[in-house]
Amino acid sequence: MLSPPKTTVQIARPFLKALTGVNRMKPSHDCRSLLMTTLLNRPAAAHAMADPLRPVLASLLAGRSLHQGVLTATLGLPERSFQAIWHDYFPGEHLSLRNGPGEDIAELEDLLHLLLEYRAGLRESEVWLAHSVAYGCCGRNHLWQDLGLADRNELSVLMTTAFPALAALNVGDMKWKKFIYRHYCSREGIYVCPAPSCGECADHAQCFAPEL
């Protein structure tokens, strides 16, 4: 009989003990760092080791294991794709993941197709991340938070690497979720912004202010 997957606490505890001399958890920032280290130190397949998006995938897994963000237990991916992440990118014991509080949105498939249209076309991980990013749009916080990432920089790396042509259109560094929706709505002929340009809009700060 297979043993159940270890919890975040069980996986992180030996590393915390080695570093601190105690057998208790640190704050989530330290837990994330330790989880990232253990995941990225696993002997992945050659193509996975060469993938610049592997650290982003590790961060998504770490965030979900710490119950951060809104993603499902499979990061918004079909089960087969999710298992490929473990098999090729992070072989070994799986983290114990549970569904986040996200709910399906009517435009989910449309957002997924938009992202897939702009993928770089270099690696399968772009398809996986398209699913995660589309599902992350169902949350109500900044996109990097709803994805369970550590910060906005990780999301920017994700977008510029997996969807470079789309990211290049965000010339004003608009908040990523607002940018994705603005691009989606403009393509569909849906105009929700009352101002003729972002620079003239009274809500400019809400779209371009730092995502903290």
C-alpha cells in the first residue's frame, strides 16, 4: 500500500531542524524557501532542469501547499498534466495539496485560449502555466497572490518567459490581471473603461499602482 503524501510540515521539518536546531515551523516565508530548495534540488529530467520556468512551477506548488492563493490542488491543470509536473520536474514524494477557494468563471476558457495563443511555443510548461494563470484570474486579489506566488516579480518572470509577445504589450506595467482582462475585453469588443486612454483616467492608480 502506498503511503499518503507528506504534509508541508513533515517535509519542511527536517530542514528547519537542521538550520535552527529546533523542531518547529518558521513563518510561511521561511517555509516557502525551504520547500523551494527541496523541490529544485530534486533530480529532474534534463529538459525540466533546463526549463527557466521550473522555479515558477516550484513556487506554485509551494504556495498551494501553504494554502496561499486560489488554485486547485492540481494548480488549475488537468490531472494528467499535473502528474507530468511531478514526474518530470519534481520526482519523488508529492506535497499534500488541497483545493483553494477559487471558483470557475464564465470567461475561464476564453482566458486560457488567449494565453495559449500568445505562448512562446518552446516548452510544455507554457501550456501548464496558461491553465494556472487563467484559473488564477478567478480570485479577487492581485494575480500573483491568487496564484500563490511569492511576489509580483515571479509573475513577471512567468509572463515574459511563457507569454513574451503578450507581456510585451504591457508597456505601462499595468497590473497583470487588469492587463489580461483589458486585452481580453478589447479583443471581444467589450469596453469597460470610460476614459479614452489610461493616462486620462481617474482610476489610473488602481491599474498601475505597485502590487504589494
